[in-house]
Amino acid sequence: MEYRIALLPGDGIGPEIVSAAVRVLEAIGAKYGHTFTFQDYLAGGCAIDATGEPLPAATVEGCLASDSVLLGAVGGPKWDTLPGSIRPERALLGLRSALGLFTNLRPAKLYPALAGNCPLRAETVAKGFDLLMVRELTGGIYFGERGRREGKYGPEAYDTEAYSVMEIERICRVAMEAAQKRSGHVISVDKANVLETSRLWRETVHRIAAEYEGVEVEDMLVDNCAMQLVRDPARFDVVVTTNMFGDILSDEASQITGSIGLLPSASLGEGSRGLYEPIHGSAPDIAGTGKANPIATILSAAMMLRYSFALGAEADAIEQAVEGALNDGCRTADLAAGAPDSLTCEQMTEEILKRL
Ligand code: NAD
């Protein structure tokens, strides 16, 4: 099969980690008989420098004409003082909306070989964890009505959260389907003791869950969830939640795995095309030094194979190669507490390629 992949390397370490993932995809293609064709497009700060805007129309067109999209990261100090409307991060919101991506999937697991990197208590680490955060991506308070006005105590600002039944139903179905392929347990996170949107969320989640045989739903208030994630992450499997709660909780979940350089993500819509990217940013502090960990981006490419191209065996092969490298002691600087013999981005990629 032939697959067209749009590459958006972006800024900072973006080009280094995307080229690592391309090497892995090319190796997988050669091994399993697939052809991946790659086309680079500008997004983020580099796009602002070249065209004056963070997400040029040619990039959106290129992504829409491709089978899937792999993004490195965008942003950096050079563009920090620009007004909000032309900041590099606008490219991300623009891509989500242009590609209709309403689901964000973020797996977070503790690799046994990296147990020593986990900041949690030893008895919690011993239990391990492997969870999948399913975050609604295009609704809720980040997209609601907002503004400034004169209030009871003078000038004030407001943001509103609104969720339609349709938006809750479709993200809920993604979580239920994921749960059927995992342990069948979904934790739905809301704030139903206070928010009306959460009460609608809870009602809808239970109604939809009833259609999925073998799936059990547990409700959890967001404040409790924030606590349970560090107290007992092993009790989580699939977590489904709103845009803002998911934003915060998925960052929390990432931190307990040991390094931000390990975690992939997928943003999906109705069709098979998705946007795949590491959860970390452009790491300007280490850009160009060779210290970037390519694993999060390589695992994002594996998610692309699994979710966009239904190439499960190929995705498994990449994930096993990554785990094999970690089990054999391969460490980039972020995983080795800066030890002098840590591997560069390129060396870590070589180690993963050797194990494919
Ligand atoms: P960051 O994730 O870029 O970096 C945080 C810390 O983690 C840094 O010390 C960095 O060196 C380290 N780190 C991140 N990825 C790593 C990797 N693969 N290997 C080794 N170490 C890694 O977050 P930040 O410093 O807050 O943001 C830097 C820039 O990235 C900002 O402009 C921010 O807006 C942008 N950003 C972009 C995205 C995105 O493109 N999706 C996400 C978050 C932040």
C-alpha cells in the first residue's frame, strides 16, 4: 500500500525528531512492503518567518490532500512577543479545526525499565500503569463565548463552557470503542456537582455506554481524578473527559511516566486522517544539541500506523523496538539524568532501528 504523509517539522527540536520518525517509518515500510511518501510543509514559527503567518494556506491544503499528518512541535522564544493571533501555537488550533479533529488520544504508560525515573512512591511505581486519556478537542470552554464587560465589581472577563449532546456522544463513542479493545473500564471525568455541562456530560456518557457490551463506566470528579492519578494511577485504563479537564489531566499523566520525551499523541476526526505529534513542545533549550529524545515522535508515528492506516502489526513492531531499546539500557539525556554517555537523538534512533 502507498500512504502520503504530510510532515510539519516546525520549530526547535521539531526537525530533528520528525526526521528520526521518518527513518523509522521508512524502515517499517521496507520491512512490511508499504510505501510512505513524505511532503514537508511549514507550520509555526518557521512559517511566520517565511510567510508572515503560522499556518499558511498551502500547509492546510497539503494536509487535507495527505492520508495523515506528522507534526514535530511549534514555538520558541523568538516568536514569544508576537500578538496572540499570529503566534506559532495558532497553527495547532487552526490545524485541529481545518482537519475536524475532535478527539485527542494520549496514552501514558510506565515502562518497567524506567521505573527509576517515575517520581511516585516506590509501592505505586511497583504496580505500574498503562492508561489512555481520551480528551474532547474542539468544544467546551476553549471555544465558547468569551469577552470583557462591566460587572458588579467593575471590569471583568468571562469564558463560557457549552457542550452539545452530539459533541459528548461522539467523544464518548471513541472512549467506549477504545475500552472494548482494552480492559473494558472507562473513567469519565467531570465536575457534575457544580457544572450543568458536566451533568449533561454524565447523563450522555451513561446512555451511550449502555450500548457497548462489556464496558463499565465509573464517574470521577475532576478534583478527585487529579489526586488519584498520582495516588494510584494503576486504577485507570481509559479516561474520557472534556477539553479543559483533559488538557490539564493529560499533562499530569505525562509527568508520572518519567519524561515528557516519551509520550505520543493522536488527534482524530471522523475519517481516518489524523494529526500525530509528541506531547512535548519545541524544547528550544536543547534544539540543535542532539539531546532531543525522539521516542515520543517515533511512537506518534506508530499511532499513525495503528489509527489512520490500520497497520496494527507494524505499530506493534515499532513499540516493541522502542521498549527493547529501553530494556537494553539505551537512554537519551532526559532519561539518564544528563549522564555523559547518554545517547544522542540520532544514536537512539539507530538503536530503535536495529531492533525493528
Ligand atoms: P517543552 O515541552 O518544549 O520543554 C519542556 C522541557 O522538557 C525542556 O527542558 C525541554 O528541553 C524538555 N523536553 C521537551 N521535549 C523533549 C525531548 N523530546 N527530549 C528531551 N527533552 C525534552 O515546553 P516549553 O519549554 O514550555 O515550551 C517550549 C516551546 O514549545 C514554547 O514556545 C511552547 O509554546 C511550545 N510548545 C509547543 C507545543 C506543540 O507544538 N504542540 C506544545 C507545548 C509547548
